[in-house]
Amino acid sequence: MADVDNSALAPAILTHLQSGAYPSSPSLSSADLTSDTLPSIISSLRAEQETLKTSIRQLSRNAAPDIDTWITRARDLQADILRSRETAREIVKEAERVKELKGEAEERGRKVRLLEGEVGFSERLGEGLRGFGEVNQGVGVVREHVLAGRLGEAVEDLETVETGVEDLGGTGFEGTRAFGVLQERVKGAREDLVERVSENWGQLVVAEPSEGDRSRFTVRKSLGNQPDVTLGGVLDAAERLGLAEQYAKRLTTAIDRTMLRPLLSKGRDGKLGKITVSGTMPDALECTADSQVNNTASILSGVKALLSHLRSRLPHQSGIQYSATFMPVLISRFEEHWLEPAVPLDMSRIDEFEVTLTELLSFADFIDSLQWHGADQLRQWVEGAPRAWLTKRREALLGDVRNLVFSGSQERKVVERVETEMVGRDDALAASGNGGDDDWDSAWEEPSAGSPERTAVAPASAAAPNQAPIEDDEASAWDTDDLDDKADETGEEAWGWGDGEDANKHPSPVATRTTPAQTNGIAPSQPQQREVTLRESYTTTAVPATLLSQIQVVIKDAQTLFGPEYTESPIAPAAQGLYTLPTLALAIYRATAPTAYAKIPVGNMLIYNDATCLSASLLAWQANTPPSSRLRLEADTNALETFAKRAYTAELDAQRTILRDLLDGAQGFADCTVQPNKAECESAVQQVVDRMYEVHALWKPVLAPSALLQSLGSLLSSVIGKITLEVEELADIAESDSKQLRLLCDKISSLKSLFVASEGATDMTFIYCPPWLKFQYLGEILESSLADIRYMWSEGELSLEFEGEAVVELIEALFAESDLRRRAVGEIRRGR
């Protein structure tokens, strides 16, 4: 570091101390401060300090006059502050004095208010005591009026007394013992007055219920020994006491007990009442049994006498007011006990009922003349008479149907179904087997030349449903679309008569045969026609015929009401409603039949027969009605047919379930030659056979022959279908097992006797049981050689019943692996 002059270093340090600036010269900034340089720097700083002190003294001398002025002003300010403090102390003292004065003023004000309160209390006490005296005196006056029988004056004074009590309650006496005692006295006076009013009412209005065959009702205008006690005065007092509604109810009860009930209720001798004025007491009405009272006019005459008697004795306004209570009861009682039972069920009494309605309208006019209530209620009933008549008819019909279903289901009727078809003579000969008479169509017969043509007396659908189902999981026996062609042609067309609808009705066996094909465009000549009749019998209950008769009566009445004779009848609007009653009757039948038939072993089949018979009968009846008829039963008959099918299907499903459960005991026919499996298989098959015979015995008395065969065929289809499936699923069938299975199949095949009408007749099992031929081939396969199976496949009809793979699986289960088996399998797989 370079040496720097100490004289230059001292000012640089001073400058830095004063302003914080660093020297601009690098030599000064980097100069070293040593002990040698410090004395000179300190000396320079002291010199600078002295210079500053001198400057300050000079400035002080120059500013001395100004400072003296400031000091003087500060002393004046301090003196002002002291004076302000003293003034503030004076103000505080004055404020404390004002507060003391204010407290004294408030205290004197409280004393003034206390004195005023004492004066006011004294005045109110005086007024209250005077009020107590007046009320107490008024209570005494009320009691005097009550004892003297002056009800009007008593009510007026009681109102004044009660007003006085309310006024006293507003003056602050309500919590005092004296006020409570006064209230009790006023309450007692009111009770005395109410009791006296009630006593006078009981003397003026006297109800004497029936003693034997006579009851009496007395209404007096006044009491003979107390002329001042009048009915008007009593009613006015009751009104002002707030008891008008209570006394209106009392009057209503008296009228009901003594007049209305005896008038409208038959006595022990079956006579109704008659109201007359008592011969000995003009103020009294008497109701006595009279055999001549037997129609609405005589009843209304008695009611008019009653109302006229009341009108002559009740004040006008009281009559109007009280009629609002007793007239609705009177009319309701009249409707309940006379008008509603008078609504006729038989059309022969309609004219009488119309007269009743006219008399009711006249009675309503009479009520209007009294200016009383109740006329509108009567007119509303007359306006609703068609609805009331229709409601009664509906209730009666539904009740009859409900009773019929439970009682009529226990009766049995054999119904014959007769159906006539026109068929070609050549077809008839072909159907009978080249001119012979086969047993299967022996039900067909020609009517004699002299006998008239017979028509069906029972529905075709009751004879047999559509082709029975053949699959276990099929929902019903009605929509069988998957039957093979042979079953459709020979079974369904030959014996299925449909369910009564044109869309489902199948033609007769001869009529459906295909006409010879045209040759060279020339149609063959028309075959000669002849008439063929089918007769079958089946069982129904008494329900269809009786229910049809009931429905016919209803529709006949509806048609009568639509006729010109009843055009102006007040009941005519109900005619259209009568056409809805058959629907309701049939609905209640469908609702109650499952319960009513449940305890009958063949209940579902009886439901099927009844519903289909009723459906066809309704359709036949409707077909005979004029085209202009409003009768529309298509929806109802469709519902009946659906109901019948549902019952039929439920019965078949139940029997199928039982048969399946019995077959489950065979455990799939595996190891059927090994005990205990052998015994279980034999037992299961035997139980199935027995069950089929039991079902046949149950259904035979009920179902038509064709329906019976079709139903049994459906069950047998389920049985052999299950057996066939389980045999086909066996992976390995030993020779002994195949023989045992054949024996079991033969036992099932013995059920064909159910489908043979008589000894020597044609076996019709394959018609009603479509899988029957397949089942027979299965039995043949179980005991046939490979050569026989190949022959049946190629030359026989095995391929019509079995799929190729099913036959292959049976061959592989029955025969051991060999070159012969491979050739047979290959031939079958290459076959059609």
C-alpha cells in the first residue's frame, strides 16, 4: 500500500463520518491506518469539532429573540391550561348537583304515582263492589224468573249477568276468591235455567214409544196450567242459550222412535204403521199397525201428516232451522227401510216403481211448500233411481252367480255334443276302410231320412282341445306347432275339433282330405255329398246352463227397456248398463270357480268342460240374436276359453309332474339289471302305468271320448319322451340291460289299451301320442342286431322317427367296437 499524506487522510475520514461517502481516490481508499497516523487524524477531528461548536454558538446568538418569544407563549399556554382545569372542575360539580336534583325529582314522582294508584284502586274497588252487587242481585232475579217460569226474562237477565261477569273479569278481579264464587253462582243460575227449559220441553214435546202396536208423539203449543210457557218461548230460550242443535237432535230422536220406525218397520204380524191424529188428544199423533198400509202412497201420506202436524206447531223460523236436522234423518230412514227395498228386480214391477218415483217428486214439492230442508235429497234419489236399480240388479246377479258356483258345482249333468258335417261319399267310404265301418269313427252316423237334422247342444271345444302337447316343458295343449306332419294329418285333423273359434276349428276327417290333383288343368268331377253326424257325451256341472239362463234374463230385460214401451220410463237410462252385467257375472264365475271346484278330484277338467260349454252356448245364443242387438260377448267368450284352457293345462301339468316324479325313481335306468336299481326301475315303471290307469278312470266319466284320448295321449307323450331321452343318454348298454329295458318299454306299451275303443278295434295310440312310433322303434332297436337296425334305417321307417346321430349313439351304446359297427355307423351317417 502506498504512503498517503496524513493531511489528506483526515478529511477523507471526516467526510465518510458525515455523509458515509468513500474517498474517490484509490490511494485514499486503500491507505493503511497505523498507530502513527492516528494522532494526526484525531487532531484533525478535534479541530473540526471546535469549528462546529463555534458555528453552533453563533447560530444560537442569532436565534435568541425567537426563542424568548416561544418561551413566553408556552408560559401563556400553561396558564390557560390551568384555568381550563379549574373550569372543568366547576362543571363536574354542577353536574353532580343536577344528578342529585334529578334523583329528588324522581323520588317525588314515584310518590305521586303511588298516590294516584291508590286513588285509582279505591275507585276501581268501589266500581267492582258495585258490579259484584249488581251481578249478585241479577243472579237472584234470574232465579226468580226461572222459578216463575218466565223464560224470556230469565234469558235476558242471564245475558246481562254474564256480560257483567265478563266486565268484572277485565277489571282485575278474575283471580280473587270473590270473583270465583260469583262465577259459580252465575253458572248455577244458567244450569237452573237450562234445566227449566229442558223440563218445559219435555212437557211440550212428549215421545211415547211403542206399547204393543201403538206409539204416540205429542207436540203442544203451550202448557194448559202455565199459559206463559209456550213452545216458541222454549225454542227461543234454547236458541239464545246455544242449545238449538241439541234440541233439534232431541226432536229428531223423538220423531224417529215414535213415528218413523213404527211407520216403516213391519210388526210381528207383518203390518206397517199408519200415522193419524189422536181422537182424544188433538196435539198428539199416533202410529198404529194397519194392514192397508202396503204401498208408497200410504207411507208418504203418514209422513205428510207428521210434517203438517209439526208445521202447525213449530214457529216458522224454528221449523226451518230444525228441519235441517230431522229431515235428512227422516229421508235417510225412508230410503233405507222403504225406497231401497222397493226397488224391483222383476221387470213386471217396473210400472209400480215408476209410480213410486212420481209420488216422491210430489212429496218433494210438498216439502218445498213448507220451506223446509230435504226436498233436494229426495230429488237426487229419484234422479239416481236408474243407478240404484242397476246396482241392485248387479248385486243380486253377482250374489246368485257366487252361490250357483258353490252349489251347482256339486251337481253333474251329461251333455251330448252333436255336430253335423257334409262330406263326400267317396271320402266317407275311404275313411271307413273301403266301405267297412272302423270303430274309431263309429261315432259318425247318418241321420235317418225321416228324422230332422240335429244341431250341437254343447260346444265343440268341450269334446277335445287342440292337439295335445308332446314336450315336457310345453306350456299347454293348445298351440302345438312342432308336431310332425303325420300327427298333424292323422291326429289333429281327424279328432281335433278346436276351441269354438273359426280360426282354430279343424274340419272333419273326411272333409279335410285332399281332392285329387287336377290333370292337364281339368278339375275332377265334384264327388257326391252326404251328411255325417258326430255324437259325443261329456259331463258338466249345473253351472253353465243356470248361468246362461240368468244372463239371458238380464239381456231380455235390457232389450225390453230399449223398446218403445219404456222410452219415457225413468229407468230407461239403466238399459245400457244391463249389457255390462254378463261380463261381471262371468268374471265372478271365473274368480270363484277355482275355489269352488278345488275339492273335486277332477275340478280342473270340470272347469274346462263348464267354461267351454258356457262359451259356445253364449256364442250360439248371440248368433241367434238380431244384428241390431247391443249384445257383445266375444271378449267374454274369449276370456272363458282362455280360462278353460288354463284349467285344462294346469291339470295336465299337475299329472305330468306326478308322472315325472314317479319316473325319477328309476334314476335314469342306469344298471337296470343290478339290484337295487332293477327293483327301482320296475317299481317306477309300474307306478307310472298304474297312475295312467287311475287318471283314465278319473277323467273318463267327465271328458268326451276324443278329449279323453287326447289328454291321455299328451301325458303318455311326456312319459315316453322322458324314457326315450334317458335311454339315449346311456353311454353303455349291456346285452342284459337292453333286454331289461325292452321289458320296461313293453310294460309302458301296454298303455295302448287306453286308446283302443273295443276289442278288435283299430289302435289309435300313434294319433294321440305322436312319439309313440318312435318309442316302438326304440324297443325294437334295444333287441335288434346291427343288420336289423341297418335294414330298418335303409328300408324301413326308422329314419322318419330318429335322427341319424341318435341312432348312431344307440348303436355305440349297444354294440362293442368292431368293423361291422363302423360300417353300420358310416352307412347311417351317409344316409338321408
